[in-house]
Amino acid sequence: MSPTSDDHLAPERSLADINADIRCLFARADGRLSDAERIRHATLLGEWASAIRASVVPAA
């Protein structure tokens, strides 16, 4: 399957911003996440992965 133009959209937030949110989540939770915080963490990881994919430049 060939990539579509939607696969390379710019992320809404920077990797640094997403990473900062992940770090703050763990700092506030003292390293132990509640169920709600685990869901938030999973959402942030998905957002981070999307931002990583958007930052990859296809080889020539």
C-alpha cells in the first residue's frame, strides 16, 4: 500500500511538547499511574508516535 498525503501531515504539537507532557504525567504520579493516567499516557504515546512518523523524511 502506498503512503497517502494524509500519512505525512505535520503534527499538531511538537515532539518536545508531547514528551514534556509525558514527563509531567509521571512526575505528578510519583511514577505510579492510576487507570485514568494510564489512559492519558497511552493517548500521549499515540500522539508521540504520530509526530515521529510525520517527522520521517522518505528516502530518495
